[in-house]
Amino acid sequence: MPAEEKSLGQVKFLTVAEVALVMRVSKMTVYRLVHSGELTAVRVGKSFRVPEKAVDEYLRNAYFDAG
């Protein structure tokens, strides 16, 4: 089994509602980020699942120096 397939089974996916709670934004904001491509997501049926790592990376890159 390739290492890539093995790691996919260990990925933790979050729902849009869970991402919204973590980021403290509305679900609509999460949908906008997904549709704009700023936040990676996988479509499952009619809903989206966001890899936890994608949320971490987005938040890490979102910081800016306001000073």
C-alpha cells in the first residue's frame, strides 16, 4: 500500500459547522472560504469535509502584524 493511501486513512475531517466553531465564524464564511479555494475541502455528497490540517494551515497563514 502506498504511503499516500495510508496517510489518507488517518486524516481527520471536520464538518463545516465544526470548522466554523473552531474559527469562531459563521458557516457561511466557511463556505465562502471553501468556494474561493482559500480553504481545502472534499465534497461528500451534498456536503463538504475539511481536513483538520487545512484549517490549521489556513489559520497559521492568516496571522498578520497589526503593529
